[in-house]
Amino acid sequence: MCLAIPGRILSLSADLATVEVSGVRREVNIALLPELKVGDWVLIHVGFALSRLNEEEARQTLSYLEQLGDLELPR
């Protein structure tokens, strides 16, 4: 089973973005979505941003993951 997780873009640099997922920052390749900007929410899988999400979708997905016990959201 594969899992993609929502993250919010904090900064951009060429084909990379720094994203935050539940308080953890990581580098993600955004070459598939060149139109992204700081503040956008993206769905991340194995280090790649696969699609853009609106904030409501992202927070709802994070909430579901938290309920499953796979993720702890920052308060």
C-alpha cells in the first residue's frame, strides 16, 4: 500500500521546495508542478509533490491520518 501525505510549502528553489508535514520540514521535488508557490498545500509521495490540494482537503487528510494513529498533528 502506498501513502501520500499533505504538506505546506515554506520555500521554493528551482525544482525543490521545503515543505512542512506535521512540524517536520523536508525537501520535496516539485518538477511535476512548476506553478506552485509558497503557502500552497501539496500531496507528497516518496519525495515528490504529486498534486496541489486546497487547505481544507489537506487538513482533513491530516486529521484522518491522525485518527488512524499514523501521524501526530502539531497543536
